[in-house]
Amino acid sequence: MPSPVQSTPAAQQFMVSVVLQREDSRATIKLVHAQVAAHEKKEAMSRTLRQVKAQYPGYAVLDVIATALQVRPEACAARPGLNA
């Protein structure tokens, strides 16, 4: 008997912020922001952390936060007042 088709939840947009500190200097801090599509907050954070660690060797992660974004649908050019 075939199993019912299960739908996967649509990806959400998250703003992920990562605070970095240079390992050899307490005075050097970097703040990195990324808008990430993911199914959940934890996934958005881990994906961003992997990229940031690869892009900024020599920096330690001090903190990471993620916030779900409310994304409005694109306006329809054929019907200008539709999404106003």
C-alpha cells in the first residue's frame, strides 16, 4: 500500500547575526549578518556558523542570534494595487 505524500514545510527567511572576536586580540570584533532560508531557526544558525567559521579563520564565535523575518510577497506587475 503506498504511503501518503507528506508535504515538507516551506523554508522561512531568517536574519542571522554572528559576533566574532579575533583570537589574538581582544580589541578586534567583527559583526556578520546573513539572510538565510531555512526550515527552522536552529538550521539557519548552524548553516551560517559553518560559513562564517570557514570565511573568518582566526576568529572565535562569541554569540549568534537568529530572528525570523516577515517577508511580504512580491507585488504583481499586472495588478499594481494587489499587494498594497
